[in-house]
Amino acid sequence: MAGLFAKNTYLYKGDGASPENFVKIANVKSINGPGFKVTVIDTTTHSTLGNFREKAAVLVDPGTLTFMVNYDPNDATLAPATGLFNELQTLAESNYQLHFPPSDSLNTMMEFRGFVTGHPFTFPIDNVIEGNIEITIDGAVNFTTYTP
């Protein structure tokens, strides 16, 4: 099989302690991101030869990580007073880890800092209450490994 089966990919949030403890965010469904993108600026001048623009890549924006959760206000990672919605309300920045699934024999994980910048809810008539969480990443995303 080409590629890795994504089931059992987990997202963890740090508690800010020293040493920091990471808690698995509950009920995570599909995860999208980080959405890496390079900022390119136009460096064309009047003395540029020919009729083509010149450009330079200057910064990498790690973008956002978005994911759906089956919302459970009784779970500490999702509860309004202690969970991700609280992170949004207090403008808190936290450390996160995205652990690749067991199908990745290298036990890869991404580590990054970020802010919860979106937390809309959906209340479908034929499904469970969901939260669509957006974390805006601040700084580099480090690829490393974890011990299962």
C-alpha cells in the first residue's frame, strides 16, 4: 500500500508546566494542515532585463491547523472553562503536538506553538454537536519523533 493509513493520528495540547505535560485532545475527527505557504515578493526593478518579473522567497508561513471534534462539554480539553474554547477567549498561546499514526514506523510528530483562532459549532439535525477548531501556528513547525 502506498501512503500511510491516517486513523489514530492524535493531537495533544501542552499544559504550560515545566516540564510540560501534553494531554490528548478528545474526540478529534479529520485534521487538516499545517498549511505551509511561502511569501514571495516582487523584486523587479527598472533595470531588470527582459519582460519578466523577478521574485524572491522571503518567509514561510506555517498557516493553520484545522480539525473537527465531536463536542463534549464534560471533557476538560473541550469544556468552555478549561478547553480549547477557553484558549480562544483568553487569547492564550500553547504548545501542540501532532502525533502521526502507528502506520508511521518512524513515530513522527510535529511540534508547534499556536493560538485557537476559530471555534464555530454546528448543531446538525442528524448528527452530534461538532466544533470546527482552527489553530493559527506561530513560528516554526518542528518535525521530531515520539515514544509510543
